[in-house]
Amino acid sequence: MHSTMKHILTLALSLVGASALAADDLTIEITGNDQMQYDKKALEAVAGQEVTIKLKHIGKLPKAAMGHNVVILKPGTPLPAFAMKCAPAAATDYIPQDAESKAAIVAQTKMIGGGESTSVTFTAPEPGAYPYLCTFPGHFGLMQGVLTVKAK
Ligand code: CU
């Protein structure tokens, strides 16, 4: 086959693939407030789905006082132990940088303050129960939930 034709065919096939994926895209909106609360404690996705989590801080307090993020962890990650490693990591917006913690993170948003929004896009991993939390010190007790990924 002529190489240009082959290239066009490959391009056409990848476009078909992209639009098929787009139909499966999922956007989840979640808010955090000045009372240290998410509005959702249970999220759902399907394995392989492209998931965008939009976090909106609907409070007024600044990031330094009431910062919020969403950090999704691998199934079985113990939240208290993970949160303990987040607390001293102020320089990295309370995301621990040790190898074990980094390996436990599936997806994470930025840390934001009142009135701000952020988002993260990732591919939903294999089926399972993925705990998520806000890693700002002292928040995970209230600000936690579970992303349930179902089989396709
Ligand atoms: Cu928070």
C-alpha cells in the first residue's frame, strides 16, 4: 500500500476510535464548601471510561485556610495512614511525594480555595472501590468518599 494512503487510513481509524471513546466520556461535578464537606460521597464510573472530575469550591475561605482537592486512591489504600503522610507536605499542596504514596494515587486535582474551580481527567481503571479524599490537613475525616468503577 502507498504510504500516504496507509497514513490516511490509520488517521481515519484513529478518528473513529476517538469518537467512540467520546461517547463514553463522563463528567462528574463535585463541590467543596467552607464547612469541610463534599456534596458527593459516592461516584460511579465504568472501566475504561474517560472521566473528568470538576471540583468547585463554593466557599469563601482562601486555600491556605480551607483548601480542597480530590485525590483518588487505589482500592484498599488506608485513608488515615495516607492522610498522615499528606499533612506535612505543605510545599506540594499536601500531596506526599514518597514512592509508596505516589503509587497509591490514581488521579488528583489541584488544591483550590473559595470561589475557584479545577478539574482532572483520567481513564477509569479496572473495576473496584477507589477511595477519595481531600488531603488538606484535618479534612479527610469529613471529606472522603468512594468512586465505584464497574465492569464494562
Ligand atoms: Cu478540603
